[in-house]
Amino acid sequence: MVKLRRETHTAISESASLRLRAAWLYYNQRLTQKDVAEKLGVSRSTVIRMLDEALKRGEVQIWIDEGVGDCVELATRLERAYGLDEAVVVPAADSAEGTAKSVGLALGQFLTETIPDDCTIGVGWGRTLTASLASFRPARRERVKVVSLLGGVVQAHHINPIEYSWRIASQLGAECYLFLAPLLVDSRETKHRLIEKCGLKPLFELAEAMDIAVVSCGDIGPDSTSLSRGFLPRQVLDELVAAGCVCDTMCNFLDAEGRTIDHPIRDRVMSIDLDTVKKASHIVLVSGGAHRAAAIRATIRRIGCNTLITDEGAALAMLELAEAQAA
């Protein structure tokens, strides 16, 4: 399977995302129609059609001039700074809940447009990924497998990891492999027994050959909204922060350079190892908020990223981090 690039999918050649990108490149960056076609991987006639439709819809005057163009520009800068195949940047929201919703909706649209037949998809869970269900409207696919990448929690409230994996799979008509284990166990030995003796090993084998991995990440700190705050004792969180942790990626704890924090908790978390996630043909990373810029950067350094879906605040902060490193 080749890496996903939305520009190569004819099913979305008329989508708002690609149309706005073409309009921004043509009107704001002053590229020729031929150059826009080459950059987006479509024909010149498709570019002409998209530009015409953007004018008829009023998108050039309203959306690009009043904010969406800024998001497209930020996306282009992120792609260059972090070596991404594609960045999707949505306008900033007023709250963490609003950010999770808007970034999640962009993820749902992206997955709707890009998931092909004959693939294995690994998914994490969390508020942002759950929000993607509101805009996830795919066609039925053939021979698709959906694999949960980490265990769950006993008291899940509105964020139910099992439900997320199952709903993604059911809408695709796919097989679903659930990670039926608690997110945190009492020892390394328990973790090993659950994997080897209790039916979880097929999950780990499927994860070794993922075509697409969809993961999120959170920051670590006293005001963080990361999932880890809900299941780790405060003492453990303090120890992780003291050890340099800035990031929770699928409950794998990383420092600013993407290195795994050496702490006993790493042997008790039931999740697919990040070294395995890194092998996926296409990695989709989803997270928003300026306070998560360091966490997003650390995750990219640890596992890579093909498609980043984020918001304006995180995008600006990530660009500042990249510029500071280059200075």
C-alpha cells in the first residue's frame, strides 16, 4: 500500500479542502494553474474547474479572505517544517472541548475520503478521535480490518474506546479487533500473561502490518487534559514530569525529543508499542491546542507523521518550536 495523499484520491477532487488549497495557491501565492496542478497532483483542467467552483460558491471572497486562507498557509508551512505529506489546520476554538470537536470533525472528513479497500487500520481513542464520529460517513469498504491500539477503562463515561473502534469498523463494514483489557495493569507479568495467554496476541500481530495508524497525543502537566490524568496517581504524574515528560501518546510517555521516559509505568500500560506504530505505512496524528505543540512535536519525532490534523494555535506554536530549533 502506498502512502495516503488525499490529492491522489479522485473521490475528493471536488472537496472543499482541496478546492480551497487550490484557490489559495493560485490567488494568494500567485502560482500558475499548471504549477497548482503539479503541486496537488491533479490535472490542469481539474484546477480550472475547482477555481471556477470556488468563485461561484463565494469561497474566495469569504473564506480565504476571512481566515480559512490563513489555515491553508499554516498547513503549507507545517508540511515544509516537519516533512509532512499533508497538514490539515482548522480555525482555533475558544475551549479545549471546542478544539477537540473541530479537530475531530476534520479527522472524520479526512478518514471518510481516504480509507481504501484492503487495509488494516489501527486506532487509538480519546475526546478528539471520538469527535470524528460526527463527520465520519464512509462508503462501505472491502477487506478492511480495524484494530484497537490500546486498552480501555472501567468507567468510560462518554468516551468509550470499545465503542469508538466498533463504530469505525461498523460504518466501514470492516472486521474489528478489540483490545479487551484494562489500560493499566498491576505488573509486567500480568501484561505478558494477558497478551500471550488471554487472546490479545493477534492484535499485536496485526499491528505489525498496519497500513494506517490513527493516533492522538496529549500534554502532561497540572492543567493538562490528557487521558493520563484520569487513571494515573498524582504521584506518578509528578514523577513523569520530573523525569522530563511532555507528552502522552497512547499512554506512552515521551520527553521533548520523543524519547520514552524510563519509569515503571511503561511496563504496566496495555497498548501497542510505539516502535510498532512507527511501522505503519501511513500515520495520522490528531491533536490541537497551543499547549500541545511540544507533545505533537515529540510524537512526530518518535513515530513520524504523514498526515497531521490540528488547529491554528498548535500550528503556530509548532512553527515557533521549529524556528527556535533552526536558530
